Amino acid sequence: MKEKVTAALIQMEIRKGEPGLNLAKALTLLEVAHNKRAELVVLPEMWLTDFVLKDPQPHLSWSAKALEHLQTVAKEKDLVIVAGSMMEEEEGKIYNTSYVIAKDGIRAKYRKAYLFEPMGELRVFSPGNKALAVDTHLGKLGVIICYDLRFPELTRPLPFQGVEILCVPAQWPVQRVAHWEILLKARAVENQFFVLGCNRWGKAGPYNFPGHSLILDPLGQILAAAHREGIALATLEKKTMDEYRSQIPSLRDSRLAKSNL
């Protein structure tokens, strides 16, 4: 990765079934992040429409519109945008999909592997099957989504594939926010990379989303946190990761380092 990367998390309130309003807000906050000299920006899970589980079809076309806008912003501002997640339809199936967008367009996409049945995701979405590792000019990024965070086997191969920054868009409710912080820290420490956890903020029906979006260094230390709608911003320094990996060589000593992933 670059010696220093300025990263921003967009923590926003999401209006269910109102993609036009959500897109406008996201674009405004992207401009704020750019003005703060962010180079890498992460959006939350299902930021465009929220979870529209009863009748998703009328909202599917908005994903393509949003991607066009985000590609324009990434090109004009020279940003890498991890586009939270949105609904994606392919061959009759719907996925909870994140996109990594850079100046040259969409670099990769990731489909949420572990769907959260208590929220009814399995009624609408089909699962993906593995975490994403993708090269960008800022460094190699990994992406997982929300409930995926509870499954360490999903992210464990990533540092051996060169991932230096893990991005985790989410909709994580207040009653489990302690788990959110613990699990983000665990993924950072065990894999010795930076972790960017971007959570939703605000209320939606019976659910309260506290935000608490976090930027963590590879030691699990909090570099930035957000507790209301807005931006969390921090600088990621490569030397922090390199020094920690040298002092505690757990990746080098792992059996996975000697296997074919």
C-alpha cells in the first residue's frame, strides 16, 4: 500500500425505499470526504434503498444509476470508493453486493457470503461464496459485509493474498454494538491489517443503529470513530503495519503461509 492513505467512512441515516434521497445524501457526504482530502471512502450496507425485502423489484434499477454517479465521482475526484452494498440482480437472482470503484471504473464486486436470516435476507438474496481481495493504486483491499464479520474463516486467507485494508460495510444494531467493536478489532489483530468498519446511523422501525463506525490499525487501536451522521477520517500509515508484522510474525509463522490458498 501507499506509505500513507487517508480513509473516510460515510456514516449516514438511510431512508427505506427512497433511493433518490439516499443517493443525494451519499454524494454530498462524498464531497465532504473529498474536501477533507480522503483518498479511500467507504459507504454502509444497503445505503441506497435499505433492505426492501417485501417488494425489491421496483428498486433494483437504482443500483445501476447509483453506480454511474459513483464512477463519475471516483473519476473526477480520483477516489477509491467501496460502495457499501446495494441490490444486484443477475440471472434471476438478487445479491447483496459491494463494489470497489476507482478512477478507471468498477474494479471488482463482492457478494455477501453469510446472509442474516433473522432479518429475512434469505427470502430475497442469494449468497456469495468468498471474500474479495482487489488491487487498487492505494493498496490491496478486502471486502466483507456485516454478518460476514462473525466468520473469521472468511477473512483469514486475505492477508496471505496481500490484503492490507479490510472494508466492512454494515447495518449493525445498537444491542450488538459491543460485538461489532470486538469483532472488528479481532479481525484487525489476527490478520495484522487495517480495518474500516462503516455502520449505518439512525432509527428504522424497531431498530436503532448507533453508527460507531471505526477505523482500526493492525494492532486493533481505534484511529477514528463516528457517533452521529457524518464522516470518520483517519490516516493509515503503512509503517505501522510493517512494524507490527515484524515484531509479532504470526502471519509468517501461520500454517496458511505455507499452504496453497
